[in-house]
Amino acid sequence: MMDLRGASPGQGEAAAPAPAVRFAPQVSHGDIRELRGPLLVVGGVHGVGWDEFATVDMARGECRHGLVLEVDHDLATLQVLESTDGMSLEGIRIRFDGRPLHVQVGTEWLGRVCNGRGEPLDGGPPVTGTATLPVSGWPLNPVYRDPPQEPVLTGISVIDGLATLVRGQKLPIFSVPGLPHLTLATQIAAQATAGGQTFRVVFAAMGLTHADIAYVRDRLEERSAGGELTLLLNAADDPVIERILTPRIALTIAEHLAYTEGHDVLVIMSDMTSYAEAVREVSAARREIPARRGYPGYLYSDLATLYERCGRVKGRDGSVTIVPVLTMPGGDITHPVPDLTGYITEGQIVLSQDVAARGIYPPVDVLSSLSRLMRSGAGKGRTREDHLDVAAQVLAALARARQATELAELVGEAALSETDRSYIKYRTLVEEGLFDQGRDEVRSLADTLDRAWAALAALPKQELTMLSTALLEKYLPKGDDGE
Amino acid sequence: MRVSGPLVEVEGVEGLSMLELITVGPQRIIAETVAIVGNKATLQAYEYTGGLKAGDVAAATGDELSGLMGPGLLGQVFDGLMRPLSSAPMWLTPERSGSLADPVVLAREWTFNPTAVAGTNVSPGDILGTVPESGSVEHRVLVPAGVFGELSWLAQESRVRGVDPIAVVAGTSVTLAEPSPIRRARPFRSRNTDAVPLHTGQRVLDLMFPVARGAAATVPGGFGTGKTMMLQQIAKWSDADVIVYVGCGERGNEMADVLAGLSQLEDARTGGKLIDRTVIIANTSNMPMMAREASIFTGITVAEYYRDMGYDVVVIADSTSRWAEALREFANRNGDLPAEEGYPANLSSELASFYERAGRVTTLGGQTASVTVIGAVSPPGGDMTEPVTTDSQRFVRSLWMLDRDLAYSRHYPAVSWTGSFARDAEELGAWHAANGRPDWAARRERAIALLAESDRLAELAEIIGSSSLPAQERVLLLGGRLLRDGVLMQNALNANDAFCSTGKAAALLDLVLDVVDACQRLIERGVSATTIEQVDLGPVLRAREECGPADAAAVRARGVEFLMELETLK
Ligand SMILES: Nc1ncnc2c1ncn2[C@@H]1O[C@H](COP(=O)(O)OP(=O)(O)OP(=O)(O)O)[C@@H](O)[C@H]1O
Ligand SMILES: [Mg+2]
């Protein structure tokens, strides 16, 4: 069964096949000293390295897997991916791999459906590849990075118009349980293009319900059949600690597809909150000193080693664009997971209950959403000359419109100035005309920008201070429907 | 041997001293000695320790962590341990560890132009000669600290490498490049106490919360509030001679962006490229965590090196929180007793050891020069009461607090006028007065008062509606908006607005204050507040983007015209 380096194909659950690549002679160790949460401490080991991968052989041929978290003299502490449930100090043998976990990479992954450790769920043979790489990856020398600057068009107005995604960016979706973040993420996966080309998609599911997984598989069926999609699925009832590996395997596959095979790759990782909880569980079992809300102090660096694997490389064709999806516990954006994510990613798309309640899909709270790379990926020479200014004006006007709405609730709409009333009208227009959209509706960028202009036309001209006279003349719809 | 992430414990290495470098394992990973107990030592490893095993060898080096200081730093990118990234491979694997000295750097040849005279007596800080580099910053080769006496030999104009001697002083040979331990402040003669402003080109700073040369400033702000943008703007536009930009545990794309941005921009003062006055230290968030901890000190050592040549240097550290997290991570693994939020108890003294290396000094060579330190802070959850934020505030002269609400409403730079401070404002006002701007301080005070007053009125208006306020107060409300949107806001993406000269900043502020005064006079004459509120303020609000970056005259001309039109209101 489990062998990430791919070995004897198609052998059911019973036998542990001999791996294709083996560096150290495999000595097996049986001196188990301690079992605690997901941790296992084994004694009498020599020559075992930190972060090494290990196989745990249990009675009746079952085998599990682990990573070395600490070595202290002849003791090694392992985190067991499939949990230590049912283990006892006797009857377990550990085989160490001689190196950190590696995975075979290559285009073979496209069109495949696997579990969170990369084992096939689609009835096919184990995935083999053209190269073997460590799943933790290596930091990309920043000097080799090419600053991202080509727009990705998703066909979704709020994103393309107001928070443009850029090839090689990391842009997360912050949501709360119950909102259609997966719908949005899969819509992006299904529709995104850059320079007219579609993306290869690697989808890492962590702790998703079976219903959600079924939805994703169904929605992206076409991409999968076309050999453009890799699915790595760790369901809500799959082993928790395994989630620590899932995004790493996904990103290792993606980096290879991008920088070696020259593809534009989109990696969607959902739900990062489940991932972070797995990290917290290991940390708690190790009795580490927590920083905030029980999460370890290294969560920032841990998340960064995932998110930073996006980008573009000078002189190479491909790119890795990452869209992590996370649910904010209690809708709290200051919770460590969204907070640390926001500190690493290049902006955020925030979904809100309030917007959803107004009947808008996608329910993006545009004022708290931002694509930081939009400034280099949109505007003259990239999308359209008016794009950045229009986006700025739409947002500024919306902020003002919200204030006007609040005031209207207090003093009544009749007591508002004429200007404030025009803002309230603008809000309705922009929400209905621009923000709200069908779940599989693809809009061109020109269409999106025209819709923005149409809404702005509801405001008196002197309110449009962020748009130059030249742009106003060129794009502002005439035939005054202002009254 | 025990290995837990970056923490390595070794046994049986004799004669180690604290801070000494040790290489461990077959890949000769660099580690620093942080604790010694008997024949056991605790090491802080600067690379990924994956695969490190009990039984691997450890070898002491006898050296402390040092950066090689010499010509060829400007325009280049280094990692936190001062290893050039430009000559490193695409993937930063631990294979490249081993020696800190980069062969490419060591092999490079420079032209040495002697300027001192052989046979004379020299002392530390004296200039021996210069080395031309691509930019306009003259590289000066100095007599090192602790070296006195007769200059018995000085190299002719010649091609030399960093390791080559260029002079002999009282029997001591001086090489072109020298290793400088990063954790020790480089010596100087004395600290100066007078305050001279650093012009940052950012209005909200220069007008409201100025920073003096050689002072320290900190920029706390939640994610996306604009710390990096602000620091990058300062790197681009401040009137320092040399910039050291430390990317500490932040994004790789940002480093690429700084590099590309500075390579394109022209240095208005010298005509060269801005990158030629900049040294970049890049230790991104996915690079080994402990090198992040070192990167801050590496940066400040480079800054001191240029200060000693007589230059005004600005060190920018984005973000000091990532550095503090590296400290915490290591302390926790080491089993140190945690104080607040898991940070070690010595957090504030560590922060002090960084910020206190700022200063405007008389160098050993007798020149006036400075190191200004500007550090970003990334408080978890935007919580401004967390330890790194509160501790940093104690050691800085200027605090530029970024406000999430301002940032969300796209008011950039989102510097909060209620939460920020500038402790040297008074002295800097005196400097402005002595340098032809007698009204600088008064103007600043009026602006601060207007902001406070309009904030108070805005709160009131939210409850009762602005139309219920007296006319005079409605004008103040309007004045506050003009000041915020027309002066304090500054668009980093607009060529006219990204940088602002002292003159243009003053003209913009004057324009707003004059408009407020004029409106008050109109009210006195019986013009209604509603009439005034309907005036198109576009010309005032757009002046910052439509007038050139140093075009104070255009702003003033616009003001004259606008005020004349106002006068015609009835
Ligand atoms: N002066 C400015 N002009 C225009 N836009 C700005 C300005 N300052 C900030 N922004 C906008 O705010 C975004 C976020 O800014 P920045 O990257 O500096 O945030 P940050 O505080 O460094 O966040 P983090 O802590 O996550 O690194 C920028 O991408 C840009 O869109
Ligand atoms: Mg930043």
C-alpha cells in the first residue's frame, strides 16, 4: 500500500511492498519507550536523523508511518501520521528510511485522485514519476524570483475587478463555516486563465467532509478527465496528523509541474484551519510552550514554508499560484490561523455572513479584501488603463455608502443629503450589477469594468475624485441616469 | 548529540567559547554556541538540520559569526549570514553551508586608489584610500579600530582582492576587506546630541511625526496595514547616503520586488540608480529560522561599516517580530522559562541591543555620520499590547502606529495620528527654524489640532447627523477631510505623489489650512455651510497627485486660484 516513492503496483491493503529507492539498510527497532497522543518514542536507535521518515510495522501486517521530530542520544521521537490508536509498547517494529520523506514527481500525477498521503483512491496503480524530491522542498533563492505581474482572469467580477489575482501569487480565501468558500475556490479552479491558457490544478483537501469532497470532485470532473487536475484528499474522518503531509506533497508535485514541466499550476489547499489544528495537536503532545490559543510559536514559519512555495522563477516558464482556503473559528479574523496567514500571503479575500445575507454570491466583503499584487498585475499594459483607479473609486464609494446607510438607519433616509442618497443608490447598483454573479458564470474583464462604471454613474461627478477627468470622459456612461 | 529543529546539543568539544561558531554533521552546517555546561554545549544551527544524527562530528572554528565587509556590498543581496545570494543556486539546500566566505567574492578584484601618504602617522578611522564602485557612494578604506602608528607601506594604485593587504601600519597589515563580528557594535568616538531630520519624502512623517538622523523608529501594524510599503518608500526616497534593507522572515516576492524596483529607479540626487546605494539582506520566511535572528545584526553591522566611512545610513528591518519569534522558538526548545506569550525574559534587552546601535556619532576618523534604525513590528492579531510592540516603543524616538481601519478604508500610509509619536519633534522644529522654515512647528501644531477637533466632531455627527452641527464646526469637519485626503494620504503608486519634497509638503498643508480659514470667513459673512460643502474640492484633493513631486509653486498657484473662487461664493 503506502509507498510514496511508488513501488509494486496494485497490491491491496495486506502487504507492505518493497520500496523502489532505499538508501540505508533497513534495521528494524522494537524498543518502544513511550506512546503519547500522536507521538511514539523509540530507544536503542543509532544513526537516525532529525526529520527522517519511518515505517511502523504493527501486528497483523498493518503498517503506519512517522516522521522523526527529535533525536536525543539513542532516543528518537516520532509523530505517527495515522495516530497511535490501538498501539501498545509491545509488538511494534520501526524501520527508518535514512532520509526525510521523498515523493516521486511528474506529469503522472495529473488526472489522479489520491488520499492525503498520495496513495491512489481511484483504483489506479501507485503514482510513479520522473524524479524523487523531498516533500519539505527547499527555499527558493529570492534573487531567482521574478516578481509576479501577469493577471489571472477568473471570470469572477469581485476578484478580477477589485482584487486581481496574479500569476505566482498566494491569495487566501478567509471564510466561516457555512459560506460557499469551496464553491468559490472550485469556480476559480474551473475558470482561471492566464494569458488565455488554463492552469493545471493541484487540490489538497484537509479535513473536508465527504459531501464537500464529492462536490469538489464533481465540479472539477471535466478538469480531471482532461488530465489537468490532481486531487489529494484527506477527509474529516481520515488521520489528523496525515494532514501535515498533504499540502507538502501537493506543493512538491506543483513545483515540479511548474518549474520543470513549464506549466502554470494553481494549488488550492482547503481547509488550512484543519491543517493548523493538526500542527497544534503534535505541539501539544510534545508539551511545547504555546504562543496564542494553544498554537505553537512556530506556526508562522510552518505556514510560511508552505505558502512561500508559490512564485515564478527567472528564465523559466511555469508558475505556482496558491489559493489557500480557511475557515475562521468564530468568524474571528484575529484568530492565529487567519492572522498568521494574512501576514504571509499577498492579500486576502474575505467572505462574510452579512454579504451572504444580502443574497450576494460570491459573498466577498470587498472592503476587507485586497490583492496586494494587483498594483503590478492590473492597469495599463496589463489589463486596462482605468482598472486600478476604477477599483479604488468603487471601494472608496462603497465605504462612504455604508456610512450613509448607517446614518439612514439612525435618522431616516429622508433626513439625508442628496449626496448621501446617491450613495445608497450606488450601493444597490454595485452589489446587484457588479458583485453578484452566477456560480458558473464567466465574465470578461471588460464586462466587469463596464459594470463598475455603470454603478459609479449613480454618483454626482464631483464625488468621483479618484478618477481623472480624462478617464471620466472616456468611460463614464453618458445619458445621465443620475436622478 | 541531541537535535530538535535548530537546537543542537553536542558533547565533548573542548575549549569552546560563547558565540563561537561550530560546524556540525557531514554537511558542515554552521551553528553558534549559545550555552556551555561542562563538556556539553548548546548550539543554534543556521541551516535545516534534517538528517543530523547522534554521532555526527562537530568542529569548532575559533571564529565568531562575522560578515565580510569590503567593496562590492552595494547593489547586492545577501542572506542573514552575509553570504551572497547572487552567486548561490536557485534552491537553497544546506549543501552550500560549510564556509561563510564565498569564493566568488574572494576572487573578485578591485581598483585601490591610495589617498594617504606613506611615512605619516595614522590612527583608526583615517582614510587610506578609495575604491570606485558602480554607484556614486565612494568606498573608503579606513585604518581599522585599534591600529595606530606609522603607515610604513601603502599599496600603489593597483588591482587587489579583498584578502590582499593594502597597507602596513606599525607592523600590522591592513587588508582591503575585513570580517566584522555582527554581535558587537563597531566603535566610534562619541555620540552627538543635536537633532537633524531625516527627510523621508512621506508627508505624514515629515510634517507630523518626523525622525532625526541617528534615531530609531518603529512601525507596528497588523497584516496589510502598509508597513512594507512604507519602509520601501523610505528606502527609495529618504535622503540618506546608504540604505541597508533587511527582509527578516518576510516574503520572497517582496525581496524580488525591492530589487527590481530599486534597480529601475533613478537616484535624483546623484543620477545613478537607487540600488547602487542599497545593500539588501534577505532572509525570507521559508529560509532557516535562526539565520533570521542573525540577519538583523548583520544588517546593522553593514550600516555601521558605512557610517564609519562618514555616511548617513538607514537600516530598515522588516519585520522585527519575525526576529523575536526566532528568539522565542530557540528559547522554548532550549527549555528557557517563558515570560509573556512564550517570549523569553530577555526579549526587551535583546530589542534594546538592536535599537541602541542607532546613533548620530563622531566616527573614529572624526566625521559626523549616522545609523538610523527603522523596524517594523507585526503584532499577532493586530494587538498593540503584545510584548514586541510594547517593548519596542520604549527604545525608539518615533512611533508610527498603523491603523487597520485607516488601511481598510484605503487611507495609506495608514499612520494613526492619535497613536503615533515623535519625541524629537521640538528639536527638529528648532532645526527647521534655523534652516529657513520658522513656521514648521506652528503649522504642525495646527494640523494636529485640526485632526483632533474634526475627529471629535465626526463622532458627534455620527450620532446627530452633520447637518445638526453649527456651521463653524461643519467647516472644521470638512477641513479634517481635506487634511486627511489631500495631505496625509500619499499614493505610493503615483509618480507625482510617491515622493514629496519639504516645500511641496508645506505648500499642501498651507493650502488646506488657508482653505479652512477662508471658509470660516465665508461663514462669518453669512454663507451657509451647505453651500460650502457643495463646492468641488477636487483641485485641492488632487493637488498632491497632479503637481510634480517637488513642485511647491504649482500647489501655491492652485491655492491662489481656488481661494479666489471661494471668495465669490454667496
Ligand atoms: N502608500 C500606499 N499607497 C498605495 N497603496 C498602499 C500604500 N501603502 C499600502 N498600500 C496597499 O496596502 C497593501 C499592503 O501593504 P503592505 O504589504 O506594506 O502591508 P504590511 O503591513 O507590510 O503587511 P504584512 O505585515 O502582511 O507584511 C499594499 O499591497 C498596497 O496595496
Ligand atoms: Mg509587510
